[in-house]
Amino acid sequence: MLNQFGITFLDLIGFVILFPLAGTIINGFLGKRLSKSIVGYVGCAAIGLSFIVALFVLLDLLKLSPEHRVFEKEYFTWIGSGAFRAIAGLQVDPLSVVMILVVTGVGFLIHVYSIGYMHEDKSFYRYFTYLNLFTFSMLILVLANNFLLMFIGWEGVGLCSYLLIGFWFEKKSASAAGMKAFIVNRVGDFGFILAILLIFVTFGTIDFTEVFHAAPEHLQIGSIVAATITLLLFVGAVGKSAQIPLYTWLPDAMEGPTPVSALIHAATMVTAGVYMVVRCNVLYTLSPFTMTVVAVIGGATALFAASIGLVQNDIKRVLAYSTVSQIGYMFLACGLGGFITGVFHLVTHAFFKALLFLGSGSVIHGLGGEQDMRKMGALKKYMPITYITFFIGTLAIAGIPPFAGFFSKDEILLEAYTKGSLFFWGLGAIAALLTAFYMFRLLFMTFHGKSKMTKRVEEHVHESPNSILFPLIVLAVLSVLGGFLGFPTLSVINEFLAPVIGAGHHGLAHGGESHHVSSNLMFSMMGISTGIAIVGIVVAYVMYISRPELPGVIAKRFKGIYNIILNKYFVDEIYDATFVKPTLRASNILWKVVDVKIIDGFVNAVGRLTVLKSEVLRLFQTGLVRNYAFSIMLGGIIIIICSILFL
Amino acid sequence: MEVPLTWYLVLSGILFSIGAVGVLINRNALVIFMCIELMLNAVNLAFVTFSRQQNSMDGQIFVFFIMTVAAAEAVVGLAIIIALFRNKATINVDDINIMKW
Amino acid sequence: MEIVIPPFDLKSISPIMSISIAAIFILLIDVFFRRTFKDRLGYISFLVVIATGFVVYTQIGQNVYSFSNMFVVDNYSVFFNLIFLLSTALVILMSDNYIKQEGVNYGEYYTLILFATVGMMLMAGGADLLTIFLGIEMMSISLYVLAGFTRDKLRSNEASLKYFLLGAFVTGFMLYGIAMLYGATGTTNLKEIATFITENSGQLNPMIVVGASLLIIGFGFKIACVPFHKWSPDVYEGSPTPVTAFMSTGPKAAGFAVFLRVFLVALPDLEPKWSIILWVLAVITMTVGNLVAISQTNIKRMLAYSSIAHAGYALVAIIVGGEFGIASLLFYMLAYTFMNLGAFAIIIVLGKKGEENANIEDFSGLGYKHPLLAIAMCIFMFSLAGIPPLIGFIGKFYIFSAAIKSGFIVLAVIGMINSVISVYYYLRVTVVIYMKKPIREFSPLSLSPLIIVAIIFTICGTVYFGIFPSKIIAFAQQSAVLY
Amino acid sequence: MNCDCPILTIVTFLPLFGAIFLLFIKGEEQEKIKRIALAVAIIDFIISLPLFILFKSDTSEFQFVQSVPWIKEFGISYHVGIDGISLFLFLLTSFLSLICILASWNIKDRIKEYMIAMLVLQTGMLGVFISLDLFLFYMFWELMLIPMYLIIGVWGGPRRIYATIKFFVYTMAGSVLMLVAILFLYFMHYNETGEYTFDLLKIYNLDIPLGAQFWLFLAFFFAFAIKVPMFPFHTWLPDAHVEAPTAGSVILAGVLLKMGTYGFVRFSLPLFPYASHQFVPLITWLAVAGIIYGALVAMVQEDLKKLVAYSSVSHLGFVILGIFVFNIQGMEGGILQMINHGLSTGALFLIVGMLYERRHTRLIADYGGVTKKMPILAIFFMVMTLSSIGLPGLNGFVGEFLVLLGTFKSNVLIAVIATTGVILSACYMLWMFQRVMFNKITNPENSKLKDINRRELALLLPITILIFWIGIYPKPLLSRMDASVNHLLTQVDEKYKTTLSRLGKNEDVLLASESKREDYKTSEVRISESSQNPVKRLIKLWK
């Protein structure tokens, strides 16, 4: 176990998070004075080093036997009050290792990409500071050994997301989108905090290991407490992972720089919810009710977001809705007990969605900032490498074998069919169909067909620089190969992650689920899902390549539905009318009526009344001696009468 | 026939009341002052009566002091009234109300 | 018939003697000596007062009745005498410049003040209603004249006339009350009245009750408690400012001295009766005083109402009675003397010739122009408002703690609420001083060294005894026994 | 106790002597006056630092105690000392006072009087936190009113007179009743033991009859609730904040408000345990109402200072909540939250002041795009905003979380409602931040803005460091509180239990209070038990 230095890399797990932190600090404090290239190197090196350490950690972990692949390193007591202890410590187990590899790996590529992409920006150093800070927070999130520390990362990534969405703060829509993201996330955090409180009150600890050990003994399956805890946690996950009903912030988040969308709003942060659900799978399995809720929400979101994606014209927004939809898939899997499948899809999704985003970034970069697909087209010849990688990504997400998305999505559909019901399978299948359609719609509108670019743009269109292309290629390779991690029957990832599920030994395990499925069913399912994907592609081809007038005709015929979908079912407007406006109105009433008129009015009235009394009383002082004498006499008489009568 | 002591007291009370009411209803500062003198004399009458009733000299001695004090008050009072009259040419107390409220 | 001359003890009245003689002496100097010497009359009277203070000081610890039990020297009277002398001395310091400026630099001014002081000392030491009556009249008549001392001014005349007429009117009531007590008990000696009432506690003569009520009118007038207070705003406003300062401290304290002694020595058996009446009076007094003070624009008038309110607080001490109550009254009177005289001293300093009726607004921007005076004024205002660590706070604290100790919690709460109301108008002065722009030029200050001494002395008293009140409290507690 | 030199006394009265010294300097020598005042504050702060190091965290006894008879006749003594509860407030005061003097560097108008007022104020505030004698406490409590009153009234904004009088009279109105209550306690102690004393530690031992407890608690409650200020006694606060000069707002938010909450901890709870328990429903609901109400009203404010002021109402709601849930997490969270609020809100006021100095407006609508011109300020502003909305890793979170945890243990419903405050605070703070700092510069005035200078940096940097320190490693603070808070709670609990058993109250109430102390290990039963219907409890109280 020990290497020649006498320590294991597990002990050095702290460095995984230290490097990005160092990067943040260096760029944050000195970035203004450093040259752009140094800033870029520092930023990338921080993540790169972190990735390398993570790799070694993985290797060290693999040396251990599967049951012992849990390593905790505690640094200091963060909060200690009475019996409450929150210890700042990191936990390495297969799940977190997978996550840190994804985060640092994909993160590294996106950092590299950003050097080229953000080169023109004045606030280059600020960008890299935020990006490093984000990675740092994300690593804390996944490495945390207790709920509260996880919450630090949880909020930390939210903060960075806020900062990065609003990176171009002079744009009003950008800063507003950042704010929206933070606030909607806070709604989710509300649930998360309450969940932590309830966990502590129930278990007397918030340490992952202890809680998960204690849970099966303390809570019966289906108990209210278990359901409450998991539901509250899920509220947090819904907020962070942009599920119904809290998904609205994610499409808006596309206001941020594209690499940010790739890293935060596709590959890593938004999947934190899935990670959290998987992390707490022991709790979730105790509450079948919650599981159903998770599955329903996941499935519904998958379908709902995909439907919106059908008609969007902004290239990044289509991808955003697709992200929402894909995360819905992950939750669907988790909700049906396929935690590992969820993680598997998370990983593959990280690859191909990052690829797609970066590819779209390359397009946007090449077009000088244009994001509207209706003003693109025929980019194939201008940007060949981008096109190829993008095409791979599209195939992957559409679920064409043998690309990464195929395996993971297929496994989810299989899960839905075997564990859930036809209903869930249907949800997933239709969503898959829609996905294939809108992704190819995107591809066709952007790269194929006739050029609809303006002259000025067309002159400047160019293939992106190497720092942009390199990550695209790497990610494309990953998108091709990533699926084999979970190749049916010899799933590496299944085996690796199995100990995490069900805490390994309580017989509630849902790990290794695909073993029970007959290969017949499996292969027929594969066939069906591939068929669905192909149907989607064909429809897209018909509508956008061979008969380009068709979309317009359909849109006209189903004008009502089209409009509703185009306007994203008016959900933003509904929220505005039901939550935002009434709150503001109520606040205004509270302020202008309750505070100023009633409470302060009362206070001032007391004051004014006193002055009024004073003004009235002073009038008795007439200045006339005879009146004074009269008051003396009257007073005297009253005193005498009282003293005789009553006393 | 001897007049009962109570009658003196009643007389004293009546005198006192006349004086007090006089203070309240008169406007002339001098008349008001005279009414006050009347009140003091009513007190004197009461003192003498009580002195008689109690068989002690204290009350009568008190009367002397009251008379002396009343004389002193008269001196001061008249001086004040004159001073005012020199400035304002009126001794109507209802006109003397620059200071009020 | 053999005439027995009762023994008398001149030592017991030595303070009174010394001041009386000085007063007459000053009158003579004024008549017979040259102008330059006349200007020094203030100094002479001041020195006499100080010297008398030492004499009084030596009387601490003596408990002597003299003049056929008509006069008493006990710590209680000594304490009050010291307050009177303090007040007199400070007023003399303040007056010197003022009367010169106003052109009324007559020797009888000091004479009258000294005679008023003699009257007050007689009141504090009076053990017989006769002595008390004499003291009251001596003080009052002097004050009638003093109120009208700037005789060319209509306000002064008016103040004087109102004070005189009402004072004489009330004297009638008070005397009638004395007569009733005499008629019911056959004596005017306080102790003997008490003995008589105790012995005949079976049937209570209604005359005693009526007499006591009439005495309340008389004393209530002197301390300006509602509804017998109406003279005070007018008189305070119209009188020359040093006289107002004097009236609001010494004579008021004397009124309380008598009030407390008469009711606690002569009528303790009636306490359940009069304490209820006084309870009501105290509440009305402080409430009316504080409320009306809010809407005043003239600072002297405002202080008059404030003085009414303070009388209300002090009445609480009488109601409480007992050692604690008496001591708190003593302390309060001393505290009030310090802070109120200080406030008036500032008003005098800032007063221009002729228009000495300073409006509160006239203090605008004082903080810019004369920062030290402004700080001083603020200290006095905060002290009057009862904000720690100033002497006014300790005074209030003492009185209300006495009230709570004896179970008068409602009274204490009402008093506290009242002191909050009072904060409002005291603050207004400080607001004007610091937070408003000046509305007129300040005239050059009429500062004389004497008045500076007075201001410094009052500030020191207000602050020092606010922080370290121990000695005075101890002294007040020693003096809280009526011999 | 562990130090012979009267360090508390020195720290407390040094500023007063500084003020007296300033009296003798000519008003024209502005620079000199500022430097002397600053020097006094710095020395004061440095002297106060050893307290933190020398403080023994393993005892609940008062430390650095000094007791000298003062007014013997009344049994008043100069009795001072600190424990784990007051230690931090004391340090916070000396720290913020220093910051405030430095923040007032640009005041031109009557700087001498200003500095004197500041220094006197500092003495008053420090005194409040160390007094162990009720009279002494009351004296400092009132003493500090005067300089604050002057600071708002003289150096404040256009409606300063209204605001300052409101502040003064409001506070006085609350505190006089407290004085009555203090006197009542004093005589009660005399009646029971025959000793006249205002010594808090002796009065702690009193066994106060229940009826009296009710009234006394109310009397103290009004004084503290107004000071805090709790909803609905808060309306003086926005006015005072808006009109006060920057330093005044900082002190007001940072220290003065804490006196109220400190008062609850130091006086109300241990003196009247039974009444405190009886009032729990009322107070916790008021606190929660304050949290929500303050946040909602803050959301629609157009004036920056008013917004921060209303946010204080919301934050202080958390503190009160923490104090009145009677468990260690709540209490420690509450105390920590006092410090946090002092730091972050104080800093927010500083920042608003910096903007105001440059632009002479506090209306949010007049700003926009400030980040462009003031990037460094923007960083600090962001940190303070985040601290204020309780971002984990910064100080605000630790306190807030502990309070919520404590609350959750005793009343789930209230905890849930209070937690919504977390959402709301993000709304109003971030919205404000967006409107002020982000977007394009539309107002040409804003394009002339200059970033913060070195003095301003020196103001914000230390606060930022503390914010991070407390957020990341609050243990040095929490461990110092531990013993004192524990002691306090046991003390309250024991008294409460004896009272209950004397009353012969039914057993289940007794159990409920016991289970609060013990740490929940298991079971849903407990939870449902502890979260008994608050409405029912309210009704029970009024029966």
C-alpha cells in the first residue's frame, strides 16, 4: 500500500483541493499584474495537477480490496457546539473518485479551452479565478465526508455559478440570470438545510459513514422520517440539478461564457444533485415513496425539457434544455434504484455534453458571438474539426451505438422497463426520441444546409485555434470510448461503484442490477432504443435537410402548441405572476402600509398625541390671576371633600 | 345671653368664604387684596374663638403674628400694585396677562 | 401673675442670626456708603453665606429644641439649611453681573435674598406651626419683591403681582388650616398635635382632616404642585432670571422641608389618608408638568413646568416617608439645586440686556459658537432628564427605589414613564443647541468671574456627585431622622 | 482572577480619558485630533486583545473580575468581569470602535466633538458588556445613549432630528421600565437575604415568585426588545440608520443592537427562567415574524441604508430565536450570529458610506455598474453580501446554521419558517447587489467614481479576514463560549425544573425540557413530541 515515499496518495487527497485553491488565490490576488498567458497556465496547471493527484488516488484506491475502498481523512473540527460536530474531512471512495476524476479531467480540458476562448476578455484573470474557485468548491462537494461540508461545496459551486453566469455583469440579462440562478438554487438549499437539521436530530451526527451505518437500524423502510429527509434532500437536488419545478434558471444561465456552460451547467455542477442522491442512496432506498417521486420528477423533466428543446433557436439554449432533460434521465435512473446507472450516465453525459457545449462555443467563437441557429448553416466546410467532434457528440447524446450515450441511456431505459413500469420506460423512450430529433435539428441547422449567415460574419468565419480544438478532440474520443466503462455484462463502473451502493452490506443493494436481466431482453431493448434514435434522426433529416419548408408549415398548423412550447410553456411568466410579483406586492404593502402607516404610525401617533395633550393642557394656563385662584380653590375644595367623604 | 362659640366659627367661615369668593369675582387688584385681608381676618376670628374654647393663649398670640404679617403684606402688595400701575396704568387684573400658556 | 421667660438658646439660631444681621448690615451699607463699595455687596453677602454655611456645618449631630419647642435643630434641618445656603450662594454669584447689567444694582436685592434665606431656614427648623408660618411669610414677602425687582419691566411687575395675590390668597387657606388644627387639638406645636391625635385616635375630629387638607393647599402652593401650580410658569417667566433660579431651588426645597416635617411629625396617624391624596397629586403634578413643558417655547417657562414635574417626583418621596423616603427627598433637593441652578446660570450668561426672556430657539447653534457653554447646558439638561451618570439620575433613582421598596410600584412606573416624556423637551434644548443653525448672532457674553465660578461649581456638583454620590447619600441617610 | 492588572477597566475607560484629553485640544487642529483619537482606539484595541488569549475556556466563571464598592449605601459596586458570552462582544466593540474612528476620517464638521462623542460612546458600550452589577449595567446602558444621540443628531442626514429623538425616546421608554424591574429585584434580594446589593451574581440566586417573574420579565423584555429591535418595535431603526453618519450606523448595527440580545442572555434568561420559558412561544414567533418581515420589507427598499437596516431586523430575529430555544447550539449560534452581524452588517454600512461619500446618494436607482469603476470595492461588497446571506465558508453561515439547528430541535415548524429567511435574504441582498454593482453604467455621475483608497482598504480588510476566519475555523470562538453557555443553560434549566416540580406540573412538560438538553439520538417520537403545536402552546400561555 505504501509507495517508496512512505505515504499513500490517499493521504495526499488534500492536494486535490489545494491546487485549485492555490490557483484561485494566485490568480485572484496577483492576476491583475500577471500576463494573460501566466494566468492561463496557473489556472490550467492547478486543475491539471489536481487531476494527476486524483489519478494516483484512484490507483491507490484500486490497490485496496473492494470492501475497504473507503478512506477518510479528517483535518479539523469545523463547527463544534454541544453534541453537534462538523468535521472538516475528506472522504475517498469509488463514487467520489469517479466524481473528482470527471471534475478535474473535464475541468482541465475546459480550462485549456478557455485560454483560447476567453483570450480577448479584459477580465481574463477574474475568469480563471472564478473557474478555479469553482473547481475547488466542486471538489469539496464531492469529497466531503459529511453533509455540512458537502453543503459548503454545494453553495460554493452555486456562488461560482452565480459569478460566472454574471461574468459579463454589464449585460443586464447576464447579471439577472446569475441572480436568478442563485436564488432558485437557494430554494433548493432551503430543503437541503432542513434535511441536514433533520438528519442531525434523527441520527445525532451528520457524518456520512455514521449516518449511513445507522440509517437501516434506526429507520424502517417507508418511515415518515426517512421520507422527509430524502424528500428534503431531493428538494436541494432539484434546485441544483435544474429539475421541475426549479429548472428555469438553467436556460437563463447560458448568459455566461460558453466554457462555463460546459463545465458548470453541463458537466459538473448541475449533476451534483445526482451525485448527492447517489451518495445518500442508503437513505433513499429506505423510502420507496421518495424514490417514486425522484423517478417521476426525473422522467417528467426529461420529457418536458426535451419538448422545449425541440423549437428553441438559440444554440446554447437547446443544449441547456437538453442538459435538463439528460439530468432528468439520471434522476429517473436513481429513482428506479439504478444509482450506478445514474452515475454512469452522469459520466458519459459529462463527456458528450461538455463536448457539445465546447463545440457550440467554437461555433459561436467562429461566428463572432452569434448564437441564433437560424443565422448559421453550412458551417461544415468552414469548421471541419469542430463539425466532426460535434457530430460525434450528437451521435453520443442521441444514443447511437457504440457512442457513450448509447450505453448509459440504454441502461436507464432497461432499468425503467425492468424495475419501473412501462410508464417510466415510455417517458424515457419518448424523451430519447425527442432528444435525437432536436440534437440533429441543431446539427443540421448549424452545420448543414445553406448558409444563412450575414456577409460580414461569413467573411470572418474561421476554424478555432488549437487550444480550443484540443479539448474538443479529447472529449470526442472520450465520448466515443466512455460508454465502454459500462459495457453490459463486463461493466467496469458497476463493479467499481458497487460497494458504495447500499453501504455494501445491508442486502438492500441495488448494485449490479443488470446481472439479473436476461441477455435477450437486454439486446432487444438495445435494438428498440437504437431504433428510436434513428427515427428521431430521420425525422430531423427530413425536416431540416430534405424538406426545409416543413418546420414552418407544422409551426403554422399547430400554432397554439408551437407558441406554448416556443415560450417554454410560459413557466417563467407563471412563476413571475405567482411568486415574484405577489411577493414584491406583499412586501410593498408590508413596508408602506404595515411598517410606515400602522407600526410607525402608531408610534408617531403616540408622540403626536402627547404633544396634542400638551397643547390642550397649556390652554388652561390663561394668564388670568382670577382663574388661577379659582383653580386653587377648586382643587382645595375637591381635596377637602374627598378627604372627608372617602377617607 | 352668651353667644355660643359655634356662631363665631360660623361667622368666621362666612367671612372667609366672602373673602375667597371676592377674590374670584373681583377685577380690581386693590379690591382683591382687600378680600384677602378679609380672609385673614376671618382666620383671626377663628383663632380667637378657638383660643377661647381651648383656654390657651397660643391662638391669640398667633393672631398678633398674623396681623403683623398682614401689615407687611399690605406694604409690599401696595408697592407692587403701584409699580405695575406706573408701567401699565391699570390695576384691572384681567388686563394683566401678557404671560400665559 | 408671674411671668416666666422661657429659656432660649441663641446657639441654635446662630445661622439665622448671622444672616439676618448681615442682611440688615448690607441695607445700611447701601444707604450710607459710596458707590464703589456698593459694588462689593454681592461679595460680602456671598462671604456671609459661606461663613454661615460653616456655622451650620458645626450643627451636624446636634438635636436641640429651643424657644419653647418652637424651633428645632436636627440633621434634617441642617441638611436643608445647607441646600438653602448653597442655593443662595450660587444665586448671589449669578446675580452680580445680572443686576448691574439690568440697572437694578440696589443693595436691597441682597438683603431680600438673605431675608428669604432666613425665612427658609426658619421653615426648615420650625417645630411649631407659628414658626413655620413666620418662615413662610418671611420668605414669601421677600420673594414677592424680588420677583418684581426689575420694576421697569412689565413682565416683572406682572409676575410680582400674580405671585403676591395668589400667595396671599393661599396664605389665607393655610392659616385657616392652622386655625382648624389648633381648634381641634389646642396646640400649634407639631409634636403635641401628633400626641393629641394619637391619644384621641378613637374619634377623629373632622376639623383635623379639613385642617390638614388646607395645609396641603398652602404647602402645595409653595412647591407648585398641580392644581396649585399655576402661578409658577408666569412668575418664573417674568421674574429676573437669578430670582427665578432662586425661587426654583431654595424656596421650593423649603416648601418640601415644611411639607414633609409637618405631615410626618404632626400628622403621621393620618398617613393612610393624606398619602392617597398626595399620591394622586404627585401623579397629576408630574404628568401635567411634563406634558405642558413639551409645548413651551420660552426656556424659563419650560423650566418652570419642568420644575413642577420635579415637584411631582419629590412628592413621591413624601408619600413614601420613612427614612428611605426622607433621605431620597433630601438628596433629590440637593441634586435639583445643582442642576437647575446650573441651567439658569447658563441662561443668565447668554441673556442679553433687556431681552433676557430667552426663547429656546435663541439657543440655536450655541454648540458652534460657545462649545463649552453648550456642553455645560447639555449636561444640565441630561441631568434634569435623569440620564446617568449625572446627579439627576441618582436623585430619581433614589426616589423611585424608595417608592418601590415601600411597594408603590405603580407610582414608580408612572414616574418612570413621565421621565421618558420629560426627556423629549430636555432633548429639544440640546437639539437646538447642536443641531440647528444659529438664527441670530450671539451677543458678547456677559461673563463675570463670579458666574463662571457658579457654573463650574454646579457642573462639578452635577457630574461628580453623579458618579460618586456616596458621601451625600450617607449624609442624607444620617439626616433622615426627624428629631 | 487570572490577571492582576485590571485590564477590563483599562480598556473600558481609556477611551473616556482620551475624550477628556481631546477636550483640551483646539478644535482647529483637525489632523491632530483625528490622530489622537485613532491612537487611543488602537491602543485600546491592542490592550483588549490579550483577553482573547488569556481567557480560560474551561471554566464558566467570570474572568478578569474586579469588584470595588462604589456607592456603598446602596450596595452598588463596581463589579466587572467577562465570561464566554461577553468576551466576544467586548472585543467586537473595541474592534468596531477602532474601525469607526478610522471610517470617520473625512468628517470635517466639528471633528473634535465628534471624536469625543465616539470615544465616550466606546466607553459606554464596553461598560455594558462587562458590568456584573445591575446598577452599573443600567448606567452604562443609558450613558451610551447620549453620544449616540449626538452622533446621529449632529452629524446625520436631513431628517436627523426626528430620527435621533425617536431613537432616544424609544430606547429610554424601554429602559425605564427595566430600571423599575432592577429596583424591584434589588429589594427582593434585600427581603430575602437582608443584604442590599445590585450584584448580578448574588441576584442570580434569588428565587423569584412566578407572578413577579412574569412582570419583571416583561419589563426587561421591553427594554431589550426595543434595543434589538424585535418586530414590531423596530421602526426606530431604519430611521436612525438612514440618518446616522456612516460610523454611527456601523456602531448602531454592530454593537448597540447586540446590547439587547446580550441583555436577554445575561439577564432575562438566568433571572427569570420560568417566565422565559413561558414566553418562548410569543418571543420565538415574534422573532420568526421579524426574520420574514424584515427580509420582505428589505426587498422593496429603495434606499441602501434602509435595506441594510431592515436586513438587520431579519438577522437579529435569528439571534433571538437562537437564544430562546434553550439549547446549546441555538445559544452559541445566537451569540456567534451577534458577532457575525456586527462584522458583516457593519461592513455593509461602511461600504454604503463609501459609496455615499462619492456620490452623495443612497438611492439604489442612482447606481448601477459600479463594479466597472470600483472593482476592489466590488470584491469586498460581494464578500459582505455573501456573509450576510449566510454563504457556507463565511461567518454568517456558522451562526445561522447553529441557530436553525437549535431551533429545529425545539420547534420544527418555527425552524422551517425561519429557514425560508435563507431564501429571502439571498433575494434582497443579491437583487440590491445586482442593481448597484452590475449592469451598465447609465448614470454619467457613476463613471467618475474612484476605487477605494488605502484607508478604506484598511477598514474592510480586517473585517474580511475575520469573516473568513469565523467561517472556516470558528472553533476558537465556540470553544470559549462552551463552558459559559453550558453553565447558563444548566442554571436556567435547573431553576426551571425546580419551579415546575414545585408547581406540581405534569411530568411530560418536565420530560420535554430534559430531552432538549440530551442530544437526540433517535426516533420520530421525539421529534413529534418536541414540535408540539405552537398555537396550542400560545393559548396555554395566555390561559
